[in-house]
Amino acid sequence: MKIPLKYQSSEYDCVPTSFLNALNFLFDRKEIPPEVIKAIMLYSLDTFNRFGEVGKGGTTGFAIGFICEWLNYYNETKGFNIECERVDGTEADFEKNKHLVSWLKDGGVVLARVFQPRMYHYILITHIDEDSVYAFDPYFRKRKFDNPEIEIIQGDSLTNRRIMKKWFNSYKEQDYSLSIKDERVCVLMRRIE
């Protein structure tokens, strides 16, 4: 049974929530091993804020890469049918890198690091069309955006944002864009048989 995607529990857990949402998007609940959930939670929230408070800086890129590689290794050793791939910088471009688009069109998902005014944030891209990127943002919000390039979608348990593709793929530091070249990070995840 597929279950609805979830919202994060704090201001900081967008990465583990998005990884778990990717699993919920790709697999039935009974297919997800508890060991996988434990590993994602264990390796996330590995930073400190400026006051030394654990986890309040979110999750590092190193930890995200480690989770991705851990999932690939878990597939090799335990036969959990998942494949992950991390792309950074100019490779994380939905216009130039057709691999990202084909990954989504083949039923995969993409965890994407997007710019937010206070800090970077991770969302789960679930599908794409000619004009828009559709995502599940784990940060709960009811209020509409003032920006017509970003729309809240209600009543769908797998998608809650529609972002115009040109805006999303922009190299500018603007809300819900992939941002400047050196800050772009995407993790591609798909079910393999």
C-alpha cells in the first residue's frame, strides 16, 4: 500500500523527510525495510548551528552523498531494489542534463536542493512537464505565494508545489530555484527490478 507523503517535524529535517518521502513514493509501505529508515535518520542532521546545537544546521552534503551510497550498497548486499545517483553543479540542470528529466519520466524522483531566503532547503521532485516541475515540499505551508511562478497544490498526497521550470532551473538565488552553480545538488532515486 502506498502512503501519503509526510511533512517535516522540525525546522531542520527536510533531508531525512525527503529521503523517506522518496521511498514512500517508490515503494509500498510493506516493502521498505526498517533498517533503511534507521540509516537515513542516523546519518542525517549531522551539523551544528553557531551555538553548537546538534542538528540545527540541517544535513551536510557529505551526509547526503553517504546516504545515497549507503542505499546503493544496501541494494547490492540485501537486494532492496533502489538506485541512487548524486549530481552537483552544472550537472544539476534540468535543461542541459536530459538524464534528470528522463529519470523522472521513467518513474524515478529527484531530491533537489533549492534556495530559500534563510537557508537552502530540500524538496522532492515527483514529475515534470514542458512548463513546470511538480514537487512535494516537506515544509508545511497554507498561505499562497505572492510569486505566480510558484503554486501550492492542495488535495494531492504526492505533490504540493508546482514551480515553473524556467524559474526552478534558474542560476539566480531566488525562492525555489536550484540557485548558483556551486550550490546545486540533486539526488536521483528510482526503483529497479
